[in-house]
Amino acid sequence: MLKHMVRKEKGFSLVEVLAAVVIIGIVLLSIVPLFTQAKKMTVRNEDRLIAYHAAEAIIQQAKVHPNLLLGQQQSIKPNELVGQKKECSLTGSNRGTVTGDDACLILINNNAFGWEVSFSEVPMKNDLGKKMVQAKVTIHDMYSFQKSTALDEMDAIIRTLDDQHLIPIHYSVEGIVKHSTF
């Protein structure tokens, strides 16, 4: 008779299953913020990478045609670059455009970037004993357009922008522009 009373029960009780579900839920809830933080960091790093490429594009333009970058038609001697500065902003008095003759905003992946470039003398000389000129480009703000926005619509949107619509970004790139003759 004792043989019939003692049964081997297999499986988990309801209490054990509920305890396991609660423990798994607590662990998952503690991990979810890591995913949202990782997503934010990924987006921010993507913006910084695009800003870096925008700054590199301006540095390359400064190396090839610094006069056009500064809005001048005649060529500029390297020693005349020192102290020169230009800004192209998404807001304020130096507001730029995406299209037209005065277009200066950089457009990458439907993001418009405001920037500033300044030229300075490098406190060392190259192998030939000539002084060098350095360009410093700072990307200082960004605006993201909808993917279907046409170029002419972008300029209309930029004319109505204020600082609250911009994504603040500050990224600088420096590079040697020319070997000077002074």
C-alpha cells in the first residue's frame, strides 16, 4: 500500500514556474536600457562620422582652391591665407544655402551641416625650410531633412530654421593646407 502512496512526480510546480518567470522578467527589464543606450550611441557616432567627412571635404577644398572656399575669384598666396576665416551657418547672419551661387552648406545623407574654417601659421617649418599654413574646420550644427525633401525645398526650410531645430554637434579637423613661400 505504501507503494501506491509514494509517487514519483515529474515536472515543476506552479510556484516554481512563477518564480522563474519573475526572475527572467527582472533580468530582462534590467537589460532593456542597455539596448536603448546603445542605439543612442550608435546614432551619435554616425552623426560624428558624417561630420568628420564633411570637415574633411572642406579641408580638401582648402587644399585645392582656398580662394574659392573664401569666396574670392583670384588665387591667394599661402601667406595671405593666415588669419583668413569663413563661416557658413544654418542660422544667424552667416546663414548659407544648399543650392545657388552662394551655396556653402554641406549636404550629406539629407543632413545639412554648418561649418567654420580658419587658417593659421604652423609654428614649424617643412623639410625645405618653408613655413606652413594650417586650416582648422569646425562643424558646429546639423539639421536632418526628411528623406523625400527636394533641394529647392531645403533652402526654404533653412530660411525658417532657428537654433531649437538644430542638432548641436561640435567636431573639428585640422590639416596642413599649403607650404608657404614666406
